[in-house]
Amino acid sequence: MRAVFLDFGTVSSGDLDTGPLERAAPGIVFHDQTPQAEVPPRVAGFEAVFANKSVIDGATIAANPQLRLIALTATGVDNVDLAAARKAGIAVCNLRGYCTQSVAQHVFAMLLALTHRLADYHALVASGRWQKAGQFSVFPYPIRELQGRIFGIVGLGTLGRAVAETARAFGMQVEVANRPGGAATPGRTDLGELLPLVDVLSLHCPLTDATRGLIGAQQLRHMKPDAVLINTARGALVDARALAEALKNHRLGGAGIDVLEREPPPADHPLLDPAVPNLIVTPHIAWAAREARQRCIDELALNVVSFLSGGRSNRVC
């Protein structure tokens, strides 16, 4: 089965073992990146296409009747026209649970950096203020313990559960929001009721019509002025401009954002403004521990082996 990987560079920086994938798909062709205009010609003639974020649209599928498998190194499948794939009889596979620990660590790396104001204290030392203070400790920025605080979660899937477990290890009280747009679940709280209670709100839900713009100006107004928002899910869950304004006006204590609605972002994106205080923005790397990225390759190879043997491992359609 001839295979091509369209955007291998979004998974590896040369630090992964591709042996399992090359054994599953001998002769595989790797491209670090593929501009969207180049996707159709690079798919032509191949029976299997591997991708992370490259878009496989209906036109590409229709133009390639030899195509049998589209296998993704991600959980989300919104970059593939699933209806067109089903119509053409093409199998589509994704990955699940490959980056759980990496994401959970990233959530708390950002949370601890924000609640201990690490960037501000590093800048204080670099500016010479500590050296001139005349005392052993200088703490103009508030530092908060996590124990006993309320940790709110939106989206209690595999990632949300791992983050909840970590929060409990810090002695935090975990509260879970009802699924946006869904029926109430016993033991959970509607988001509107949860917002005024939480000290931390961490988003782990998919992007749907019900969750787009989930956290906007109105929701931010209902949060505590010292609360922290963490988003490692999808950028469009949060109104970026409203978040920037809330932080600038000290209506929110801090935010850790790993995903934006457009990636990479434009230079004038409101969350890239250096004047926004106590904000950490990372370039969609919560998932990207080396171990997690190696699991991407290993599990992708297993999906290929399963497909070739008639199995349905991680099949979406």
C-alpha cells in the first residue's frame, strides 16, 4: 500500500523513531509540510494518506479513487470531509489518548506559573529590584496556594479526567460543568452557576455549535477577579478580545492559553499584546511532549496494521 505523510514536520522535529510506521507502510513518502494547494497533487497515486492538520477535502477525495485510507495523528477529524470519505468507501482513523499526560502537565505548568507569578518574579530579578531591596525576600505580586481551591472543568473526557485527578492531588475541589447544549448530568453544575464559584476553569471540550464562544465577555464578568482560565482545547471556545480586556482591567486573575482560533495567529491578535498582564500563551504545545509524539507514530502504525488485516482500530468511518 503506497502511503504519503503530508505534514510530518508538525509531529516530529527529527527526534522520533519512524521505524514502526515504515514497517507498516514500506516506502512511505514523508513531507514536512504541504501547502493546501499542494495537497491534491501530493495525494495523487497514493492509497493511504497520513496527516495531522492538512485538509483532505471532498474534491481531493473525489479526484483519487485509488485512495483507501486516511489516517490522522490527532483526535479531531474536522480536517477531513467524512461524508465524502464514507461515500467513496475510504476508511478514516484517528488517535485517542496519546497525549493525556502531556496535556495534564501543561495545564498545571501554566497554572503554577500564573499563581506563583513566575514571569513577573523572573523579570523583577532581572531588573535588579531584588538586589536593591535590602531584605532576603521580595514579594510584591500575590502568590496563591491551590489546596482547597475550586477547580472547574468543562469536558470530562480522557483529558478532563486526567486533569481532574491532578487537581485532586493538589488538594483542590473538582467541580464539573454540564455538557454545553446537552442534558443535565447528576453531580454536575450548569456552567453559568459554576463560573462564580471556581478559582480555576479548565476547558477540555470539543468545538461545536454549542461551545463556540463558550467563554465570552458575559461569562468572564461572572468569574472571580482572581480566577484563572486555562484553555488547552480549542481556540474558538474563548472570545480572545473579551479575555484580553478582562485581564487588562483586572477582572480576571490570569489565563493560560495554548490554542487560538487561528493558528498561527496574526500579528495583531489581542492575546499577543504584551500589555496584557498575567497571561501565558503557548504555541499549541500542550500535546507535544516527545513521548506523546512518539505514541502518535506508534499508534498510527498500529492503525495501519489493523486496517491492512481487516480490523477497525480507531476507525471514525
